[in-house]
Amino acid sequence: MPSDPKPDNTESPSPAAQKAKSFSTQMALAMELPFVLVGTILVGGLIGFFLDRWLHTKPILALVLGGLGFFAGVREVLRRLPGDGDGKR
């Protein structure tokens, strides 16, 4: 066995520490999700915009790829949200 100078802490954290961790996790998720949604729409729209310029098909690809970006963003937001605990997604 390797010698480990650190004591073995198998105790569970206090309820206050769990509540603080839960709150910080929720705040981090709330700050991240709008950027995920807007970012996917912008990436899809910009790719569509540059493809439209290259292929001379004015707004068609920007709208289609922006819409696909919207649906991808909504899907990613729903995937990152925690479940309600009943085992169903």
C-alpha cells in the first residue's frame, strides 16, 4: 500500500455545503444556457450567410441553417437541463 499522508475523508458534506454547491451549479447552468442557444443560431446563420454569398442564393441558406441552429440549440438546452427525478427524460 502506498503511504498517503492525507486522511481518508469518507464523511458526507454538510447540508449547508450541499445546498451551496447545488445553488452554484444551478447558477452556472442558468448563465451558460442562453449562450448555448444564441451561439448555435449565430453559427448556423453565419455559415448560411457565407454559403449564400458564395453560391449567390441570397437569404435561403442563412434562414435554413439559422433555423437548424435554433433547433440544435433548443435540443442542447433541453439535454443539459436536469431531469425531474422520475427516471424519464
